[in-house]
Amino acid sequence: MAGLLEGWDWFDNALQAQLKSGGFEGYNKSQSMMIMYVSSGVRRPAEIARKMRLSRQAIGHIAGQLLDMKVLEANPDADDGRSVVLGFSPRARSLQTTAQKIIATLEDRLEQRIGARKMAALIEILNIDWGAAIDDGDLAATKKSRAGKS
């Protein structure tokens, strides 16, 4: 699984480098991940929290940073008056467009490197629902099950 983390680092480091060379400020990995989710159309903080597997409080903190930086703006959710949806601020629309272009270019470059068949398999695997996060009880049960098989 280290390869998955290395792949994310490859992707995020390239995105960050391209954004910086385009005159945009640097973002930490959590901010970068939130920018990518909002850029891809995931706009509700609760959904971003689920996808990033972070608490709503953590997402609120990251969103707060990006709101303070004037990257994102929060608007009332038309479907749920108690909630907000996140979007790029007018000032950051060029960031959104640039990030989308960079992401598409990185995906194309990766496909060139690993081949179309492996890229399709990677996309399929990454889009499978992996289920809820594993907790300590799940890990203990797995260890116990493996010990019984020895």
C-alpha cells in the first residue's frame, strides 16, 4: 500500500509545483486535497469529510483556512438550509481552471507512463467503494482470525 501513498505524493507534488510555477501560492496536502474535491464537484463539507475520511471539525478547519485565503467561498445549500456548499471564490476561478487542466495533464502523463490498460484498471480500483474506515476492533478481529489459521 506504500505505492498508493507514493502515487498520491507524485500527483500532489506535481500539482503543487505546477500551481506555484503558474503564480499560485502553495497549499498543504489537506488544502490541496480539498481543492481537488471542490474542483471535481464535491461541494458539501459533510461529503468532503466522508471522502477524505476526516471529521467534520477537521474539514471545517481546512475549509476555514481556504475561506480566509479567499480560495473558497461558502454559500447556503439550496437543498438544506442548515448547511453550506463550498465553491471557488471569484478571485480563485483561475485557480480552479488551472488545477483542472493540470490534473487532466497529469492523468494523461500517467497513462503514457503506465499504459491505457493499467490506467483503466487503476481508475476502476480506486473508484470501488472500499467501505467504512477500519477501526481498532476490526483490526483485532483480523489478527485473531489470522492467528487461528496458522
